[in-house]
Amino acid sequence: MSKATGDKKPPFTTKSKAPPDMAETVQAPVAPSAKAAAKGQKKTFKRHDLPAQSPGPTAASRLFLGVGVVMLLGLGGYFLWGREPEAAVTAPKASATASKAPTGEVPVVMTPAERAAYVESNVTVTELEVKPDTKPDGEGGQIPVGGLLQVTGTVMNNGDKPVTPVNLRIDLVGDNDEVLASITDDVTKGRALAPATPKPFKFTVPDRKSFSGKFNHKLY
């Protein structure tokens, strides 16, 4: 007996396919966010202590220091062994005046009062003149220099000690015997005036219109 076509069952199959909307969907695990990871983890910091460094000299400074020490040692050796011994000279006090004695003589130290007394007693001046200053004219003669007077003379040490300074003061006198100007000059020029040795000198002073040609002088 044949079965009707409409009653046939679908053929049996061991495979079944789920409809597309029923298919399983597998999702990959989602990585936690940075903030969530930060909350779950505890940060740790490790302390690194650097070794202490001493501020020692650099190589360049050590080199310069060594060179300086060598130079100082060399100079010390020169002053200790390389130089000839010198005679000790006692420096005069600030208030005293040391005369520069000629070669071979011992300098003489005088106080200002002692020097002034020695000059007054032992030093004299001769051939003292005050006249218009002159200069060569280029033809073997002399011509006057306007506005200047020339003081000339010879100073003599009649004592037994060298002395300096020897000051000469010149007072220019006017027509009415008034002092117009006073000028002082060291006639030794800083060099000791030796005993029994005459020394000529010359210096200039400003002229005065009313100068009468008369003058006063004083050694001190």
C-alpha cells in the first residue's frame, strides 16, 4: 500500500542548524580600563640613594695648585741660597730725616729739630743773586725770559756731617719794602750735602711787577 505524498516525513538528519538569529555569539574578554587597573593595583616606589660626592678640586685646579707650589719652592730656594747676604740697615723713624751720604759713608739720621739746628749752625750760602731769568738766543748770547726770576748761589756745609734737605727761602721785596712773595726750594735736591764741599744751585721763581730788586733769604 502506497502512502500519500503529503504524509511523507522529512528525511532524518543528525545535523541541525540553528537559525541565524539563534547562533551563539562568543565575546572576547574586555580589558579593564587604566583607571580600574590603577584602583586595583598599589603603586610602589623604590628609593635610590646616590652616593655623596665631595666637592674636591678638579683636575685643572690640582694642576695649577701643583705649579704654584713648585714656583713658590723655587723662589724660596733662590732667596735662601741664591742671593748674597746683605748688610742689615735700620730704617729711620718716620719723624727723622736720613741724609743720603756719599758712597762709603754711613748715612746720618737726624730729627727735624736736629737738622734745623745743624743747618743754622753749619750751613752758609754765598754769591746769592736774584735776577731776571734768561735763555740762549741761538747766537751765543742770552735773552731774558718774561715773568721769571732766576735765583743762583753756592751753599756750603761747614760741619762734620752730611745733611739734607737744606731749604732756602727767598722773600721778594717791593718798592715800599713790603714782601711781595716768599718761595722756598731745597738747594740739595734730595742729595746729602757733604762736609766741606761747596754746592752751586739755581732755580727760578715767578716775577713780580713791583719787585724792587731787593730780597731777604733764610736757610733752614
